Amino acid sequence: MNLLQKNKNRSVGLVFFLLGVLFVVFFIADLLLGSIIIPVKQVFLAFFPSSETSESFRTIVLDFRLPKALTAVFTGAALSLSGLQMQTVFRNPLAGPYVLGISAGATLGVALFVLGFSSAFAFGIFSSTGAWSLALVAWAGSFLVMLLILYVSARVNDIMTLLILGILFTSAVTAVVSILQYFSNESMLKAFVIWTMGSLGSVTKSQLMVLAPAITAGIFLAFLKIKDLNVFLLGEDYARSLGVSIKTSRVIIFLSTSLLAGTITAFCGPIGFIGIAVPHICRVIFKTANHLVLVPAVILTGSIVMLFSDIVSQLPGMQTTLPINSVTALIGIPVIIWMIVKNRKFVSV
Amino acid sequence: MKRENINIELKQLSVGYAQPGEAPLEVLKNINFTAAPGEMVALIGSNGIGKSTLLRTLAAFQPWFAGNIQISGKGLKTLHPKEIARIMSFVSTENIRVPNLSVFDLVAYGRFPYTNWIGMLANEDKSVVYEAIEKVGLGGFEQRSVMQISDGERQRAMIARALAQDTPVIILDEPTAYLDVSNKYEIFHLLQVLAVEKKKTIVLSTHDLNIALREVDKLWIVTENGNYQGAPEDAVLQGWLNQMFRNEHVGFDEKEGEFFFKKNFRAKVKVEGEGLPLIWTLRALNRKGYQIVMQVEPDFRVVAKENSWKLIISGTEKEFESIYQLLTFLE
């Protein structure tokens, strides 16, 4: 039996190694491919300041493609990890990063800003400060929702109450946003709709300086709670009987999820699908329920899937890019369907 | 009983739960129960009386209204959840279905209170886990998924998990609820062995009274008219089992140690014969509502032999090949 386990450990190591290789390949491919074709050699030279390469190539690689690739990595990792946490804590295979209403909060912030206030007086600010103001209002929205969730979760015993509150809150926000959309003019509407389609490219280098630490902090909190996540699989009664302080543990996990999903939604818009699908993909690949394996696995796999989506969305060799939200859905849904058909057990966590 | 021989003590306990917007509902009150190390205790009572509430309160899942709970000499309220996890383990009625979770990993969760922050199992933890799996008779099942074993095996795995938690007290909420008869007996027997060998206090709730009466050391009975604790046999002699049911159609046969349906007899019958055919013919006729008589004049007689049953009604005789045929004719 020990031998069997050793074999299992070895194969887990091998899968991680292969995923690592895939990650490096996709990261490099994401730097190489884009609307302008830059020779491979020039891309590498761009990283060395003293090397002789054209300034425009250097600008494209260092100021556009590198931040975008890094954003893809953070986005994939963050959304997948928060999706895994929610599926485990709610013991629901359909839970994702947004079940708590995080993206609804961000959407409300952006909708109020773009469709509401900016129409009257703030449109100048919106256009001059650009994406920063959008990110700030979105973050403020998701942060407020996060505070609400933490406040409620520290007081409510039943986890299902939280799930229902999250769903109701999301529906209420959708209603408010519809009203705002109805009363706003065309250009506002377009600005808002484009935000909801999601974008990795709008994240600037300076925004990355905020995004990266926030995501790292979220991942750190998730690692702290790996042990608790494992026993949450058995339900809260068992977790409690094993000595987990349910409410404290829940607050930390929700804080992590809010940081991860809230930050990404603020800077990139509500990117769907990844958070629900990647944890399932990892469960199928690794055939384990142990979060010590699953947490690093979803971080790595999520990054890979997001890098791939980004490569596809910029339609290599062409001038236009597709909305990232459509790409993640179109790539992912066939994968999920294939997995459902092949492995029916996938439908439960 | 010496004081240090008590592992669990419920004093003047009153349990229930808060209802939002309404007055809190007190389900059970004035409970005084104790349990000693090495004792297996069955909590029995009719459906909905509050057995689960009592066990959940005992397991520190919910607060209580009044009274006191002492575990291993310490007040339950003064203990931190981490301390409680080393004193009491819990097995719920819930059927755990987690894909990709192996029996080994499930049982290893029992080591949670002892492992480091990422839950790494030391060699000592691993041997405790293997020993627990072996103890419940699941040796060789370590790498099987908990989805691919039977309900009985899964329940044993959950008990192994509680065993791996290495606590002096194990609480089980209806551990035999959805098992077949042989599995029910096996689980009871297993728990009995654990109580004796490892000197654990095992408290379980159950509706399988026939088995509980034969296997447990002590009954905790909760009824609307008061509570009882003591040996199952004392409970029978004092008539507690008949009191348990509000239902007038079910009674407890204090001679047989079994429950039966109270029914109106349709006719008197006298049965002759011997051995197993006689015993099961009696049961069949009893089930169909015929009163078995010895002295008084019967309405008809049955002679039971191996593979043949003779019915005698007012002088006429008829032979049957099975009890089923006999009963069908009598209808």
C-alpha cells in the first residue's frame, strides 16, 4: 500500500512538472503572438536594455505584452482559486468566485459611475484618469460587498443562508443596473458593456503594482486555510468536531476570495467561467480531493487556461481582439461538456 | 460510582434551539445522564423527541439553555474547540459523498487536531490511520474512493475516522440508520468491541431497539413523561420501553424482548407440532391476527410438520405444502 502511495506521489509530481512546462510555453507564446508580428529574437532582446532592438518593439513587449501576460497569469490563478474555495466551502459544484456577490458589487460600482454620475459631471474625470477610476469604483463596490459578507458570515450559522443571500444580492444589483442602463445614453452604455466583456489588456504597469500584491495576499490566505478546506468537504459539523473554529475560518476564506475575485473584477471586469471550470478540470486531472494538491494545481492550471484564452482572443496576425469573456466561455464550455460526458462524477464536488 | 469513573455527565440539562422571531424552543429538559469509560450508551426515544438536538448539544455544536455538561471532569463551556476535538469525536447521520476522496484520506482527517498547519501526516499519524482502518475491517480498502464502497463500508470508514481522532469519547448520531440488518449488527458489535478494548465512552442514538437491547451497556431513554438511564434490562423491568411510544398500536413484549403490533384477534387457533416448523407457523398465524390458544376450545387446529401443514376445521382436514398456501386458504 505504501508502494501504491509512492507511485501516486510520483505521478502527482510528474503532472505538476508537465503543467509547469506548459505554463512556460504558453507564457512565452503569449509574449510572441499578437497583432504585430515581432521576430522571436527581438522579443528576447527587448528584455535587455543595452541590446540593439527597435524602441517600438521594446515598448510593445515590455509595456503591453508583458503586463498583459502577467495579468492573464494573475487572473487565471485568482479566479480559479476563489472558485475552488467557494465550491468547497459551499459544497456545491456550481459555486464560483462570484456566488457571494463580489462581481455584482463591482458591477454596481462601475454602473453607478459610468451610467450614473459620469453622465452629469464626472465624465471628464473618467476620460482623463482612464482605467484607474473604473478600477477604483469597481474595487470600492466589491470591497463594500466583502465587508457585508464578512459581517453576515460572522453572525449567521447556516452556510446555505449565505449562498441564498449572495444570489439574491446579485439579482437585486442586476435589477438596479438594468434601470441605470435604461436611462443612460448610448456612449455610456457602450463603455459599460465593454467593461462587462472583460479585458486583460487595459491593465497598466502601475495597476499591476496594485493587482499583484493583492492577489499574492489572497493566495497566501488560501494556503493558510488548506487544512480547514479539506475538512470543510465533510461539512461544517465534521469540521467543527475536528476543532475548526468555523466562523473564523470562514471569514479568512471569504476574505481571500473577496481579495482575489474582487481585485480581478475591478481591473479586468467580470471574467466568467474560469472560476467554475478550472477546479473541476484539476479534480479530473489529479483525481484527488486534497487541497494541498488542488490549491497549487488550480493556480497553475488557471494561469495556463487564461494564457491560452488570451492568445486566442488576440487572433494572432490580425488587428482586432475578441472580448476575453467570450473566449473563456467558448474555449471552456466544450471542455466541460467533454468532461461531463466522459466522467459523470464530475458534477459533484 | 466513583467520580473519576464518569466520562460524561449531564446535569439538569435543558436543550433546544433558538427560533428567529419566536420564543426559543426547549425540546428536552431536566436531563441527568452519565456515562463511564468503557461504556456503550444508546440514546433512545421516539422520532422528533430531540435525540439529535441532545447529541449535537453534547458534541458542542450548539448552546444549551440551562444545566451543565461535564466531559472528563471539565465543563464543556470552558473548553476550546481544539481541546474538545481531542476529547470527543462525532459521526453524523449524513452520508458523505466526496468524489476522489480515498478511504485513507477520509480516515486521515481524524488526525486533524494533531497535524501541522498544512495537515502533513507524520509516520506516527499514518500508523494510527492504518490501525484504525484495520480495526474496522477495511484493510485493503485504503486507496478506494469513498464513492465506490457500500454504505456499510462507508459508515465503518467514518467510525475509523473517529477512531483515528483518538478521543476518549465517541458520539454517533444514528450510525445504523441506512444499513441492512447484518451491517447494523456488525456496527453495533464493532462499537461494543471498541468500548471494551479501548476503554472509550461511546454514545449513540438509534432506532434499532432490538439490537440495542442486546448490545449496549446502558440506555438513555427520553420520553415526554420523563427520562431514564440504566441497564437495558432494568428499563424493560420498569416498563420504560412500553412508555416510549405514544402510539397505541405498538407495544413491547417484555418476555420476548421485541416490539409487536397490537391487533384485534380474528379467531382462536391451536397449533401442534415441534421444532422450527412449529415456531414459524406460530409466528405466521400471529402475524395474520390469529390468537394462539392452548387450553380453551379453538376455532380450528393446525398440525405443523416438516414440509406439510394440516388444517382441521370442524372435522374436515386439508393438507398444504407451505405456510403461504395455508394462510392463503385461511383468507
